[in-house]
Amino acid sequence: MLKSDGIPSYEELQTVLPPPERFAKGPVAIIECFQDIPCDPCVSSCPKHAIVMKSGITDRPRLEANLCVGCTLCVNCCPGLAVFVVDMTHSEKAATLTLPYECLPVPKVGEIVMGLDRSGKPVCEVKVLKVSTNKKYEKTWAITIELPKTQAMEIRGIKVAPGKRGSK
């Protein structure tokens, strides 16, 4: 439970997930922001105005899933590292997940890294497909990984293993 251990429960996560049918249409953002704090860079980063804060800057951001195109511009601008983009249409068995990353070393495209759950526990190996940043948020990378569809809602971090390079 979020209040006791910092990890959202299944029930808490259900309040921020896009509708199941939206996942069938391609990449979509998931905003795992559960606190009313004065913060809104995700709102201003969205070119489609898919992220809104109806009650002002201290409200929690909400995703208008029907407007989201999964561009990932919101991922590395969130200071709370709470925005992810999931694409369940990547392939028959694999999804992609774009997540924020602020550690060193920065993984390389093609590298195999360990996918971690919300508590930091290892889940499975995943392949890095894309590594990007932008000038405004140059210390936070948006890392896109390929992972089993069954883990797309579980993995929320990665761990780079020193010396472990190569393709999966």
C-alpha cells in the first residue's frame, strides 16, 4: 500500500490505468502519480493536451487516454519518475515500456538489463531498444525496453549489470 511502503497496491494502480481497450490501440502513457503536490511539467510537455490537472497545479495529473499518442515526451520530464509509456501492440508476446532513468551507467541500445518491479526486486531480463533524453531534462533518460507482455504492468525500473552486453 502506497502510504505504508511507498508501493501502490493493485487497487491504487487501477485508478490511474487507461481503460483496457486503449492498450489495444498502441502506446499509451500511465501516470503513477498518487500525491497532490505542486508539479505540472507532464501537463506542459504533452503536445496533444492528453494530461490535465482539473483543479490546478496541486491536483494530481490525469490522462485523457483517448488523446494520448504515446510519444513519450512526458516520461523524462516528471521529477517524481512517475510517468511510463506502455505499448502492448509491439508484438504477439512482447510489449515495450518506456521508463525514466537517472542512474549510471546509462544502458546502451541492444543491451540486456534486469527489469525491476516497483519495490526494486528483479523480475526478468529485458532488452534495451531506445535511449533518449532532451536538452531540458538532460539528466533523466527515457529508456525503452522490450519485455514480456505479462510483465508490462509489473516492471517499472531497470538495473544495468556491469559488463553484460549483447542481444537477447
